[in-house]
Amino acid sequence: MKSDFIILLIAGICLYQTSAAQQLDVPFVATPPEVVEEMLNLAGVGPGDYVIDLGSGDGRIVIAAAKRGAVGHGVDLDPELVEESIKNAREAGVDDRVSFRVENVYETDYTMATVITMYLLTSINVNLKPHFLKKLKPGTRIVSHIFDMRNWQPDRREQVNYHNIYYWIIPANVEGEWHWKSDQQPVIMSIAQTFQKITDISIHNNALQDDEWNIREATINGDRITIIAENDNGTTRHIYNGSVDKDIISGTVQIHEETGSQLKTWEARRKSTIQH
């Protein structure tokens, strides 16, 4: 009877530990210091940044960011790790720049972040992906240790002592039909987009007697868009460069022709916002 009781007790402890581990979603494994530094280097963390670390463990990433002049906070489901993080921040002398809280990463408010860091699991990253794209401002940087986001390819990938580090920049949403005028004539640009990649683009510019221009380059970098377009015979080249603010692109267009070059302001509006 006594041996049966001991077996049941051990089984109960194992079941409790398994349940607790499932509740915490991700077991705590410390990120090596050299990986922490490269993660922050990759994101260019410094003064003016607000860093949020998802699954912050013992707080080392947020603390290292604070030592670079950033501010921020970490979230973790384990209360003991949160307490340890607070203690570590105090000992590092940065407790006036950081905070830590017990919180589920799915309930975290990311909107103030300029940088998101994480060491979670691919499945969790994938679940968070639509929240990142919806809630984070274009230009926000995301760095993940070891785990990627499946079909959202990183902007960069580095490796430190066999540890993969993935880096993304939140892209502006530029998909749709955009309108502006050139020499009082309408220009229409249509864009298809997958994450930070422009997968299809066309520009129809009747003002320059070309139904459709040849696109030489089209890129998104955070809230910036750059487009290089030429007419069929290559005698005229337009270089558009602007910042995207929801349904408006504001910037400049360089116009290069055989007779010379000029720089003009450029503003395009997405079709849904055009007032007739």
C-alpha cells in the first residue's frame, strides 16, 4: 500500500509539472549573451527605441537594450522569472528604464514598440504574425532567436555560434490602386503585395503617351516605397520615392529625360480615399 501511494504521488507530481509546462507554452532557455548582442545589433537598438521582449525570461534582452539607451518592457507567463527580471534590472542599474509583467503574449499591447524581440516557438510566431502586421507601425523591427515565421521570409538572417537570428521590418500596406496627376493628366498605379514584397505593379501614364510603363524596381522598406519606371524606348525614367501614411503616399519623383532632369513633389492616393 505504501509503495502504491508513493507511485501515485510521483505520478501526480509529474502530471502537475506537465500541466504547468503546458500553461507556460514555452520552456525558459536563456539566450546566450553573444546572441543577445547580435539581436540588438541587427535591429539597431539604441536611444529612442522602445523594446518589447515577448517571453522575456530573466530579462536579459530588455536589460541589454536599456544599457544601449533604449527603454522597454518584457512579458512572461512565469511569475518567478518576472520577479527575477526585476531583480536583475535593479542590479544592472537600469530598473528606471525597464519594467516586467506577467502577461500572455497574445494579450500584449505592441503599439508603442519600435522593436519586438522574441525567443518563442515557430507555431507561436506564426500565430502572432497577423497581430504584428495589423497592430505594429510600418518600420517596426522584429527579431527572433532560432524560430522563423514560415511563409513570411525575413529581411535578414544572421547566425551566431549556430544560433539563427531572424530579422523583419514591418512593411507598409501598399496594395491596391493609386492615383495622382502628372501635367494635369491622370496616372494610375496598381500594386499587389505579399508581406514586404511587391509581387506585381503597373503604372499607366497617359500624359506621357505610354499606356503602361516598364517597372525596373519596386521596393518597400518599412513605410518607404521606391519605384523606378521607364517608357518603352528608355528615353524617360521616373524615380518615385515616398513615405506611406495609410492611404496617402507623399514624396518626390525624379524625372530624367534626354533634355535634362527635374525633381517634383509626388502625392498618390489610394482609390478608396479619392473624392470625386
